[in-house]
Amino acid sequence: MQLVLAAWLALSLLAGMGAEDMCGHPPAAPARSIPAPQLSPEERLSPHMPESLRCDACHAIAFQIEEQLRRAEGKVGRKALSEPDYVEVLERSCSQSWESYGVQELDGEKRLAGPGLPRQEPMSVMVMGGPWPGRLSKMCHSYVGERGEAQIYGAHRQGPAALRELLCHGEKGACAGSKAREPALPKVMQNEL
């Protein structure tokens, strides 16, 4: 009897039915293959943020600046920060690691993904690291240099929508003329507007 049982078990295993299947557990889900985004030479090698991702990048930068300034104000009891304090916070915002951002591809379209940006697809591959953190830091420093710390802080004091408008929209903004590419604000951020 043991010999017959051992032979049946061996044949079951060879046929692809593991011990779990015999115990009534559902079979394992089939393996899925999710390819990484195929990056163009510009997306892989350029020191600058590709044009197609600048609007997403701008929204990520505005989100990070907003978060850093909000935290700093929270430490002083929601009062306005002094000029040296907000200048320091803006410098720290732009000089952070930016490692939590990367590129995902959804339906053939590449989008920047990370905190403050809408989630794209839970079952996708995100390419992180590489040139993305440096590009975001460079863009952030550029915005602070072009707009000035006082103007950025003033927009922050008016609310997240005003900061995004200042940095990302308008005639020369990264999102100008690209309404279809503009990321939808996460639900949490929409409630604050």
C-alpha cells in the first residue's frame, strides 16, 4: 500500500500537482511577466529632464517643496517662516535624494511616478535611480533660481494650487500647453485645494 501511495505521490508531483493541490488549496497563480519601460537614448543619457516628463517632474517638485515648507511651519506652530528659514528649507527640498521617483510605462506612455504624483499601475515596473534624482534636483534648483525664494514661499502661503500654478503653469511653465499630460492631483491633495 505504501509503495502505491509513494508512486501516486511521485506521479502527481511530476504532473504538476503539488501537495498543496491535494490538500484542497487553490493552485498557484500563473507567473506574469511585466517588462521594464523601454527608455530612449535621451531618457537614459541626457542630463536634462525629457520634455515629455517635465510636467510630471514639476508637480513632483511642487509637492516636495510644499511638504518641506509645511513641516517646517508645523515646527514653529504654523507661523510664517523667517526668510533665512524658508531659504534653508527650499535648499534642503532641492538637495534631497529624490530616490523615490522613477519612470513607469502605462499603455505605451512613460510617466514619472513617486510621492505627490498619481499612482499609475500597481502591476508595473518603475525604473528608479539613474539620472532621475539628478534631473529632479537640477529642475528644483532652477525653479528656485528663476522664481526666487520669496516668490515661491509667498505662493506656498496661498496654498498648494498657487505653488503649482507658479512653478508648473502659465506661459513658460513645464505644463503650459500640455493639459492632457498634466497629472491629476491625488485625492488627498484635491481636498486641500
